[in-house]
Amino acid sequence: MQLHASLRRLAAAVLLLVLGLAAPAGAQTIETRAREAIVIDMTSGTVLLEHNADDRMPTASMSKLMTMYMVFEALESGRLSLDDELPVSERAWQMEGSRMFVEVGDQVRVEDLVRGVIVQSGNDASVVLAEALGGTEAEFARQMTERARELGLENTNFMNATGLPHDDHYSTPRDLALLAERIIEDFPDYYAYYAETEFTWNDITQGNRNPLLYRDIGADGLKTGHTEEAGYGMVGSAERGGRRIIIVVGGLESAQARADESARLIEWAFREFDTFSLFEAGEAIAHADVWQGEPATVPMVVAEDLVVTLSRASWDEVSLRTVTEEPLATPVVEGQEIGMLVISAPGMPDNRVPLLAGTASDTAGFVSRVTSGLGHLARSVIE
């Protein structure tokens, strides 16, 4: 693996760092005007900023991300197709707020409804899709919540498909960021709809409400939201040079503040941080002793290529350490979790990565056990 020079230095220093040597602390921070916010480098999963990230917040039209996740799953499974035509009920036609302007009794193609939700934020289009998949919007909302739990959205509850105000309809910045990541990862073909800047239906052209799409910052999604209680919020994403940043902001005072703050956080994330490959899957990071084992040590490896996002300003202040209970008891099975790699950087939460046994180790023969035991005893006396 070809590494940046500083990465070579870091990798070479691992054996010293695991002995507990730490770098001096510094800080890299930014404040946000948002009431709630989170910024994540999706490439590595690193949280770059969090502010009330686990507070429950009204999600307004950002709820439609989950509506579309359910629709995309139905398309992937074959339950729906983009060319299917769905009926517009009177209830859907009567929806308030942002609308696609479908007419009661119309039969509308699913692909048009998808654009009606994503580009135009149509509450009417959302209800048409919800009724088609759930029978009723209430049942569809129950299914949305159930599926959200399965995806790991632990602090989210849906009462409708639109995000219109309801006391029991809420999510958190962290959950919404996870949902955005799942949409991008699970449905790369359908994700392209989020980058469309306008859509025309019923001779009415509406522009995408996502202000980031009109700025040259690499943005290609996802969804804005606004109600009086929620304030102005958005879930946004931008990609540059293979790095993808996800931001969620809520509680801002105006559409302009939402646009400016979202763009500022994305620019900050790309400017102040970079993503590095540290270790390849299966590469030995350190070795752990095995009590009376054969062999007497096993390599500690990561299951997948390890990519981290670090502040450029604090690169020289990064520390690595392994955490494990040595000596390990036999038998040690290849692939067994035997410790953690802790990556610490100033101003950022620790990144903890499971370490696995790269090889197996079984109980040694009698002579080897005696030799191993004497070795451990000698080391304990010296220490």
C-alpha cells in the first residue's frame, strides 16, 4: 500500500504508541448558529461536529427522506416500478403546505411522484405513495417507524409521511444523518433524483428547495424542512475527490441562514480535515501475547481497510493505542475480537476500532507451556 509520508511515520510509530505514549493536546473547533447540528465525514464515519445531535427535533419535510427510503425499497424489491400509475385520493389532493399539485382522481406515474416528493417536497405526492404502500398514511407511518428502528434510528418516530407537525413526530440530527447515509449507500441509482434542480407537473415548474445545489460546493442532496416549531433545517450532502460530507442542521431563523450555515459547515469540513488510509484489512497492527499458546502471540488486525478523518492542523498530535487484556486465554480463534485500537486527535471524539486475531492459537504442549509460564513470570518480576 502506498502511504502519504506522514502516514508512513504514523504507521511506523504504532509499536511505541501502544506502550502508552501520547501526543500533546490541542483543539480544532467551530461554532454553529444552528439549534441542532451534526457534521460527518461519510467516507470514514468520523463525526467532525456535533451540537445537540441527540436532541429530539421536529423534522418537518426532512421526514420525507424516510418516506422515500420506503419507496426505494419497494422499487428495489419489485413491489413498485417507476412506470406504475397510482391513484390520487381526495385526502392526498387536499393536503396543505408544499404541493406537487396532483388532481383528485388522477393516475400518476411513480417516477413523477418521486420527483414530486424530492424536488417539489409535495405533501400530496407523499400521501399518494404512502396510501399505495401502506393502505393508509397512518399505517405507512407506523411502517416507517418500524423500518427506521431496523436501520438503527433509535430516537425517531413518524406519525405521517410528510413531516407536518405532530407532537409525537420527531427525530435527531444523528438519526437523520444515518438515514441520509443509508439512502446514499443503499440506493445509488435513485439518489440521483436529489440533485435535480427543478421539476414540472401540471404545467407548474418548481425549483428544488435545497439551496446547496445552486452553489459550487459539490452538493448533490438531500432535503430541507421548515415549520414554525422546527425552524429552518436541512439534511445536506456534498462530495469532492472521493470524500463525502453529510450535514444536518435545525432550528435556524431563516431560509438564508439555513443556506449560509449549511454551506459554511460543508466548506469547513472539506478545508480543515482530510481522510487517510491507515491500515489494510488483515494488516498486523501489533501482537498480543497468548497464555501458554502455540503460537505464543497472535497478530492484531482490522477487519476492513481502516480509513480515518483527521484535522490537518492536528495531524502531528494524533495518538494510537491498543487496548486488550493480555495474555489472552486459549483457544484463540482467527477472527475473534481481542481488543480495540483507539485513535485520539485533539478536538475530536476518540475513534475506537475493533481488533481481531489475525491467526489462531491453541494450547501449547507441556514443554512450551512451562517455557511460556516462566517467561511471563520473569516479565512480571522485572516489571
